[in-house]
Amino acid sequence: MVSQGLISDFERMLGKENVFSSEADLQSYSYDSAVLEPVIPSLVVRPTTTEKLGECVKKLYDNGIPMTVRGAGTNLSGGTIPDRSETVVILTNGLNHILEINSNDLYAVVEPGVITAQFAQAVAEKKLFYPPDPGSQAVSTIGGNIAENAGGLRGLKYGVTKDYVMGVEFFDATGEIVKTGSRTVKCVTGYNLAGMLIQSEGTLGVISKAILKLIPPPKASRAMMAVFDDMQNAAEAVAGIIAAHVLPCTLEFLDNNTIVRVDDFTHSGLPREAGAILLIEVDGHPAQVEDDALAVERVLKENKASAVHIPKDAAEKFKLWEARRMALPVLARCRPTTVLEDATVPRSQIPAMMKAVNEIAAKYKVEVGTFGHAGDGNLHPTFLCDKRNKEEFHRVEMAIDEMFDVAIKLQGTLSGEHGIGTAKSKWMEKETSRGTILFSQRLRRALDPKGLLNPTKLVGI
Amino acid sequence: MEDLQALAKRLMALDDKLTDCMRCGMCQAVCPMFGASGMEADVARGKLALIGNMAHELFRDPESLGDKLGRCLLCGSCQAACPPGVKIMEIFREAREVVHSYLGLHPAKKLIFRQLLARPKLFNAAMSIGAPLQKLVFRSSQDSQGTVCSPMLNFMLGDRHIRPLASQSLHAKVGALDERASVGQLKVAFYPGCLGDKMYTNMGLACIKALHYHKVAIYMPSSLACCGIPAVSSGDGQGMVNQLKVNLNLLADKSFDYLVTPCGSCTSTIKELWPEYAERIDAPSKRAAEEISKKTMDINAFLIDVLHVEPKANKEGVKVTYHDSCHLKKSLGVTEQPRKLIQANGKYTLVEMKEADRCCGCGGSFNLFHYDYSRNIGQRKRDNVVASGASVVSAGCPACMMQLEDVLSHNNDNIQVKHPIEIYAESL
Ligand SMILES: Cc1cc2nc3c(=O)[nH]c(=O)nc-3n(C[C@H](O)[C@H](O)[C@H](O)COP(=O)(O)OP(=O)(O)OC[C@H]3O[C@@H](n4cnc5c(N)ncnc54)[C@H](O)[C@@H]3O)c2cc1C
Ligand code: SF4
Ligand code: SF4
């Protein structure tokens, strides 16, 4: 437990309005978006300047108190659930300033609590483009995106968060400021510590500032929806599109169960018999978009698409995309508990993975709907259950265990974008190696000798 | 302790609805309260977690649960944006009632909801005494909105710039109406709402003018009671039932085609809550409330969808921007009609503001208990209004109009606040 003295110190440092110690407030920082048991922290602090952020980290380190940094708390792996009841949660939503958007040199400098969509909007107003667009972008923070290396719908062509981080400043466990990377395209001054901080899930340092790469936006785009009788053909079409040297900015799929569930809900006349739907968008220079769209259409037909819809305008595209937008909301409505997974396999293995997911679901008698980023092999098998029914929830957990085994066998990964946190740490060694775990732990201990930064997350310290 | 268990048990009835929350956090994007405070306990995810914890006896402090639940405008923005469609508003209403029946209702609220608002005659008398007397207490804020402020009552009203009570209420001005509809003519029950009757009287008159222009017969009894939303918001289900009884008496056996109101909050309360609370009275009341609910329409929607008023195009007119009231857009889905109604007056040009559907921060009694937050939320709306370049801002709910006038007046902005029906009526 933190002492009253420490609470008063924080109140003096940050102002009373930025120190939360009431039971009601503490309970509201005990969870995140992962389906895991909550843990109530002992105090929550909200620094409003980066200097104060550093002072908070130092004070907690000096007092030997574990700390968990929290952005919007939307991660799906338990990264912001306090490790122990002594934990102090550090909020970054008081650090939400966009410090610079530089249109000449194509970069921006932001504080960690800036909200992704608001940042992307501010960038768009300057006629530039920040592509990473996780499904949670309306609320997620840049700090959380970097610490999870968040992906999104545009991954195949534009990459993920790590491809846009030019530099970061962060506080190490002891509160010392570390600066790495720069505003230049090239920078080899010292270790690539920015790279190390990406997807570190709050275990290596507390990010206080980020320099992000911006790009010119595409001038034109064209969307399409294709219907397939079976998943295999859809997957072959995906491979065919890439073999034709077209990199769509969006290449999403929905499986049959998701299609039926969405149609039940929206009555929008989706093809209920279809094995899969692909949603495709190509963008770039108008002439190239024209060529790419024709090439995609040809590949779709060659691969037995039973129908290809090309929306005439933005309104029609919005309608076609509804199925994808509604996938998670509709699945989430079916049952009380929604476990959203993100097992990822090499693109060509999607049919094998989909087959396995459906067989596993049948074996454990659990319901699953799958949609995801076909271009990245990133599936979102979404398990629908009621966690209050212990027996059912146990079957879901077993099904998920088995699904990870298959993903690893297919040379894929446990997590394409949601992170490890505490939710998936037990599978880490299976995908990597004993050495990987030991190396990571030694790294952590060297940088954080008291083991205070999000101690049980990822590999544990 | 036993009491606490009983409280938990009552909240457990909400468990199924509570479990629907997947803790995704998407409600943070739209919650005005969270936008102002940045505290997790203020966003729907946090409140639902706390209600759940109290139901499961993991949290044992009903008083602070009551406080947290009160830090909410009941604007419904969270529910409208919630991916799994959690019935957040139902949960909040029920939880407020359960918690307040445990803690006891604030005596002032009890007096207002159970006595004053359920007794239209008393309320009307109190307000008509209030109107002349207020000159002694209030002075003009010297602004374009025509609000007043009250240094004398600062301890109670804070630094609010509010619209003065009308010297004569709407029902005092036009009397009770019960016009005969000839064959083929529509007849509506007109429900002006408390603010439409006592503060925004000109807006009420504009409604009557427009209805008469379109040859619609009007039924407006003089002693309608409050729609009940303030009581429900304060967790006073009984207060709501008392007011509902009065209204049903006046409306149940009357024949009219539609019930129209110029207040988004009243409309959504009548449509969505009256049938629910009438169930607590008796079966005939429930049937009557359901009938009325089906016939109830927002006045903008009525003029556009039923009377087919057409917008006119004008690119050069007086610039007006439109604020989507939460109850109109998020509860009733009314978004296009007020905009069309504004454009039906060829003298105006509609310009959209940023975040037009973000809550303005009034939230009824929220404004009374959390004026600082209310102003803070209102400031964001004000900044968007000003950035639109409009000289008039329009909203389809008098509570929003009051809030807009307060923030604009405090910023000395030369921008007027009008209901779409006032803009339309100017053209008739
Ligand atoms: C509906 C929904 C859709 C989603 N869609 C996607 C998607 O499409 N793609 C995707 O990749 N993810 C997705 N996610 C997961 C999640 O939103 C992302 O991981 C996001 O990046 C988390 O951001 P946050 O601000 O909520 O971070 P938090 O959840 O607050 O934190 C995440 C991790 O980062 C650490 N952290 C936060 N800030 C800092 C900092 N300043 N310094 C160091 N560490 C820090 C935390 O300790 C924690 O370990 C989705 C989640 C939901 C609920
Ligand atoms: S009703 Fe409005 S203020 Fe209340 S929690 Fe929902 S969005 Fe926030
Ligand atoms: S958006 Fe809905 S499901 Fe998501 S956290 Fe908020 S209330 Fe819960």
C-alpha cells in the first residue's frame, strides 16, 4: 500500500485533481479490454507535463513501488491491469499535445497521450497522411500504439505503427530521460533504442514523446467487394492479387458465420451461402489505381469469385463496407462475453488456419466467428461465450490453446497486433525459444534492477 | 450491512445487461463528461464496472457510487457508439433509482419532483409570481442572447447567464386550446415542455404559428405537468409516476393524430419512458401511454415528414449552424429534419460546425450540480460554433438553447440562439 505521505507528495507535485485515491476511482483502473481478472491499484497519478512524468517515475522507483503506464486502456492482453495491489497506475491522458506537424520535413512530434484518430485528423488537415489505423483509433493513444506496435486495416501496403516511429524519448525505470532517433530520415547515432521500445508494453521505459513519420496521402482510391463460395478460392485470390504485383491498401475478409450473423442483424442482403467475402481497396495515383483495379478484378474472376461488386461512389462504398464495420459489433452482441483473438499466419496458410479454427470450435462446442486482415494473414477469430459459465469458458480457453498450437505449426504467430501482456505470456516460449525468454528477462533486469515496470507483463522479470 | 446486501441484490437484476459491456473503451471517444475530466470512472465503461462491482459486493460505498453516477449528462452518446449495444441508459436509470432509494432523495429534489412538477397549477402560480419578481434580482448580462445574471443569487446560481422567465407563460398568453378539426384536417396535441412554456415562450408561439399556418388543429391543455425526465434522472421513479398520472389524465382520452413537442428531451421521454413508467400505475395507463408514445413526434420531424415542408437552396443567406441535441439524434434519430426546416426559410444558409453531434453539456440537473464541468463541456461546443462562422446557432431542444446562450454570453459572442421552428416561423 502507498503511504499517506506519498499520496500527499504526489498531490503537491501534480495537484490534487491529478491524484486519484478513492476506492471508486481505483476500481475503475483495475481492468482493460482483455477478458482477464481485474486487479485494483493502490494509487493513480496523472502527470500533465513530461517533466512531471519523469518525476513520477523516479519517485516510484526510489520508493520501490511497481508501476503500470496506461493510455486509453484498450489493449486486449492485460497490459494495463496492475500487477499487484501495490501498483501505482500512471495515466498519460494528461499529456495530449501535438507539439509539431512539419509539412516540409514530413514528421510530427507528439506527447504519448495524443489520441490516434485526433492525430490522424490533424495531420489530414495539413494534407498529409498518418496511416496506422487500429480499430480502436477513436480512443487509443499514440503511446499505447507504440508500446503495442498496433496494426490496422492498412498494414499490407502501409505497414504498422513501427514503420512510422522515427524517434522516441522515454524515461527509464529510474526516471532518467533517454533520447533516441531523430527528425531526420536517417539517424544512426547509438543503438536503435526506439525500435526496442516499440511493442515493449510498458516494460522497458515510459514513453514521453514520439517523432512520427508522415507521408503524402494517395490521390485516388477504388473499392471492391468479392463473394466466394469457399474460403480456399478467396485465399487463392489474395495470393493471386499479390502475385500480380498489386498491393491493395485494404484486403479484408469475413467468414461464413460472420456473414450470417451480420446479415441477421442488418438485413442488408449479404450472401448468406458464401464461404467468404473479400473487401478490397487499391489507392495511389489515379492512373495506377485504374490499372490496379482492373488487375484485381481479373484475378478475382480467375479465382471463381461468384460476384464482384464495384461501388459507384462513396455512399455505396460505405454500404458495402458496413459488413466489415459491423463484424465485431454484431458478434459482440451474440453472447455476453467476446474474446477477440489475433492469431496470424503466413497469407497462404489462411485456408488451413480457418479450417483448423472451425474444427477446433466444433470439437470444443464453442461458437466462433472469424474476420480479419486477409492481406496480412491476420485473423480475428472471435469466441462468443458467457464467462460466468465456468465450464463453457474453460472450453473456450482450451480451444484458444489449441488454436495457438496450430498457428505456431503453420509458422505463424500468437499475436499479430494485440500484444502478449499477461494473457499470452505462457505461450511465448513455444513460439520463440527458452533463450529468447532468458535474454528478454536479463535485458529487463539490467534496465530495471528493482523490477518495477509492468513486472509480470510479456516475459515477466 | 443487510441493507447493503439488499441494495446489491437489486443491482444484480442488472447483471445480464452489465455483462454485455466488453470493456472495449470505445465510449471514451464520445463521452462529454470523460472529455472534460479524463477520469475512467466518468465514462460508461467505468460506471458500468462500478455498478457491477457493487452488485457483486466488491464495492461497498453507495454514496460514492451515487456521486459517480451523477457525473453524467444521460446524453446517450455512449450507448449510441457502443459496439455491442449495451443498454447503458436503462442501466444508468435503474441504478440511479436503486441507489437513491437507498440513500434517500435530496429533500429539495423531493419537493420539486413530487410536489411542484406534479402539480401544474402550483408550479404555474409559483412561476408567474417569479416572473415579475425576478427583475429585482437579475440584471441583464448585456449580451446578444438577452440573458440575465444574478450577482445577488451567486451562491445558488453561480455565474450563470440564463434566459429570464417569460413575463407571461405560453399557456397564459394563448390560453388552453382545443380546436376542432374539420374532415381531413390533422389535429395534434401540442406539448410545449416546461422550458417552452415558461422560458422560451416565443419558441412556443412559433410552433403554434407554424401549426396554424399548415392548418393543423391544436389541443393544448393549460395544466400539463413536466414530462418527468428531471425526476427520472435524479433516480426519482415515484416523482415521474406522479407527473405521468397528471399528463395521462389530460391526454389519454383525447382524440388527436399526433402529439408534437419542440423539445428533444420531452419527445424521447414520452416515446421511450412513459410506457415503461406507466406500467407502475396500471394496465389501462400502460395502454394509454403506449398509444400516446406511438403518436409522439418531434416538431421538426412532424413538419418535414408529415407536412412535407420543403427546404429551399440559398448560398447567400444569414449563416446558421445546427447543433444536434443528444435526445434528438441519439435517442430519436432525428438529424435531417431540423436541418431541412432551417433551410425552408430561404433567408438562411446552413453551415455545418465540427462535432455537431457532440453533447453541449447541459444535461438538465447535471448543470445544477456540476456547473463547472457543464461550462467546460459547453466551451468546446462554443468554440466549434464560433469556428463555423455562423451568426445564429440553432438547436431543437430548449435545454441545449439555454446552455448555448450561457456559454456564448460568457464569451461575449455576437451569436444568437434559435430553435429551427423559430427560423421557419419567421418565413411564414
Ligand atoms: C475494439 C478494439 C479494436 C482494436 N483494434 C485493434 C487493431 O485493429 N489493431 C491493433 O493493433 N490493436 C487493436 N486493439 C488493441 C488496442 O487498442 C491497441 O493495442 C492500442 O494500441 C492500445 O492503445 P491504448 O492507448 O489503449 O494503450 P493501453 O491499453 O493503455 O496500453 C497498452 C500497453 O502500452 C503500455 N503503454 C501505454 N502508454 C505507454 C507509454 N507512454 N509508455 C510506455 N508504455 C505505454 C501499457 O503499459 C500497456 O502495456 C483494439 C482494441 C479494441 C478494444
Ligand atoms: S450518458 Fe453521456 S455523459 Fe453519461 S456516460 Fe454516457 S456519454 Fe458520458
Ligand atoms: S463502448 Fe459499450 S461495451 Fe465498450 S466499454 Fe463502453 S459501454 Fe462497454
